[in-house]
Amino acid sequence: MTDAPAPLADPHLVYDPVAGDGPKDVVILGSTGSIGTQAIDLVLRNPDRFRVTALSANGGRVALLAEQAHRLRVRTVAVAREDVVPELREALSARYGAGEPLPEVLAGPDAATRVAASDCHTVLNGITGSIGLAPTLAALEAGRTLALANKESLIVGGPLVKALAKPGQIIPVDSEHAALFQALAAGTRADVRKLVVTASGGPFRGRTRQELAAVTVEDALAHPTWAMGPVITINSATLVNKGLEVIEAHLLYDIPFDRIEVVVHPQSYVHSMVEFTDGSTLAQATPPDMRGPIAIGLGWPERVPDAAPVFDWSKASTWEFFPLDDEAFPAVNLARHVGELAGTAPAVFNAANEECVEAFRTGALPFLGIIDTVTRVVEEHGTPDTGTSLTVPDVLEAENWARARARELTARTASAEARA
């Protein structure tokens, strides 16, 4: 292990682009989503530690975005949808008093990328999906600390991210990777035997493949322990989310895939574990709440007091662990295969899954059809040939092909079911 490449995320290294006293200037990407709203809650409770300078959002919740901008007094608001700019300006004007300067408004598909490179200490990338890749690269290139909740940008652009990131520049915000990050602080790299990533098992834990055939969108969105956006929640139901996290753990910590294990833990108290060579295992545990990982991402190497709830140890509780059922939930093994292929294969896997999840949400694809279709797209893509370097055009081309092919296969499935 000592000869392996340096990990992207290393708790022993601190990257500080702007040294000095006072609050850290923070940019929040995806501010109206689940990660963004919880990050803002944390910031508002800790004004002495953090100051938000810019927000970005897709544009689906304009009133909330304007409210956030006013409460935080940000300099810039970025929105991906140019068509909502008049509504956004009107909402901002209604919030701000007479004579108060309104924030700058940026709009368009590159708006989040522009604010990711703006003057600040830390960029929190809470965007969902591979559209988060360009802002991730922009933040790294601009020399910002990157608190990374957008796992897809690392999945699809791993080599690009690794080429830009300086030691200690990325702090993971996923609950599992924030847990691994903290547990890894207890030893050296040479001490690590295995990473153990926990999975809640989602709403369908314990069901066989046959029992999953008729589940509905409402069933898939009924996550037992976490409140998340619809795409991530469905990914949790298929365990695609866990497969993506296995790839992410490999890229962040440079641990081989055969030493990254997934275990089902329904209570979602233990967020992940590190097994060391002396036989000890360190587990990071909190009640399920994303404000703890967000606080690690924004505050490291300092901890933010009272960032998240704590356990009441005066009450009895049971913590269970089960092996993963690979037959009912093949997504994790498929993700391992894709991760080992590397190149553009992870981008194909992720893009095909995004298309299939949307097809499932609209009733065009059954639940089992998500992974079945993604598997076929990955197989047709085969072994990627990108040589020793991967480029953004490589990723975009692979994603476009995967999305188109997933849509074709989905249409065939829908047509066959209509004829049946």
C-alpha cells in the first residue's frame, strides 16, 4: 500500500487556500436542494465560522433561492435556467428593502461553473448528477477547497479530478465518505486493511428479485431512514447509490476494489468503517443527519460544535449488520466491474442510470428494468479505450451515447409491454 498513489482525500493533510482570521467564505452549489438547504441551516447557526458569498441552483424553486440570498446577503446568485431570471429578479426585489443593493445574477448552463471559480475559501458542490463535473473542475482549478457532495462528478471524471486536485484539497461530504475520512485519521495508510461501506438497504431490504418486480415509484421513494431527493432515493432503492459510493471510495482513498466491502446496516447509525491491519475496526456513528458530514466538509480540520444530533445513550438500541444480497441487488457488483474498467465506463454507467431512473419515475420502465437496462448499456459499451488520458469531450461523448442507448432500450421495453 505504501507504493500506491496518494489519496485524493486525506484527513492528515490540510489544504488552506486563504489563511486568515474571520469566517470562511463559502460558495454553495445546489443551494435549494437537500444538501444546500442543510448547509445553509448550518451556516446561519455559525455566522462566526462561515459566510456565504454566492449561491447556485437549477431554478425550480425561485422563491426559496431569493429568500436564501437575502438571508445570507450573498454577492452573487447563479441559476441554470435562463427563463426564470425575470421571476428571480422580481423575487429578489421583493425581499430586499429600498436602497439595498441586489446581488449579481448569473444565468445559463455555465452559471454554477462561474461561481465555483469565484473568490472564496470553500466550494460546497451539492449539485445532483454529472452536470456537477464542470463546477468541480472549476473549483479545483481556481484553488478552492472542495467540499464534495456531488459524487457523480468524481465518478464520471475521476482522472480529470485527480489531475487537478492538490493534496488535501477535497473533503468528502457523502455520509459514508465523511465517515471513512474521519476513521482514516486514526492510522496511517499502511495500517488500513479494508474499507467497509454501510448501506441502509433502502426500502426493499430483505426482498427477493422476484418480489421487486411489481414495486412502484411510491414504494421506491419511501426510504426508511433518510430524507433525500427523488433521484438519490431511487438510487438507494436499487443500491446504485452504493455502487457509486464504492467507486468513489476507490478514487478518494486509492484502496483496491477487492478491499472495499459493502454491508447492510438498516438503522443507518454507523456510516462506514475502517478495518486496520491489527484487527481493530473503527466505526463512525451518528444519528442519520447530513449536517454532520456537511460540517466536516466546511469546517475541517476543525469540528463545528452541535452540528448534528447525538445519541441518547441512556436508551436501549439495537444495531444490526447483514451481508448484501447480490442477486436481488446486482448494482454494487456492476459498479465494481465498471470501476475496474475505468476510462469512460463509469460515465456510461451513471448516465444510463440517470435515464433509466427518469423512465421509471414516468412509468416507462419497471423497477427491475433500471439495472437490467444499465447492465446492457454497459455491456454494449465494452472496454473503453481512452489511452492514458481522459478528456471532458470523452466523458460528454460517452454520456450522450449512453443516454441515447438507454432511451432506445427503454422504448423497446415499453413497446414490448404494451404488446403483451
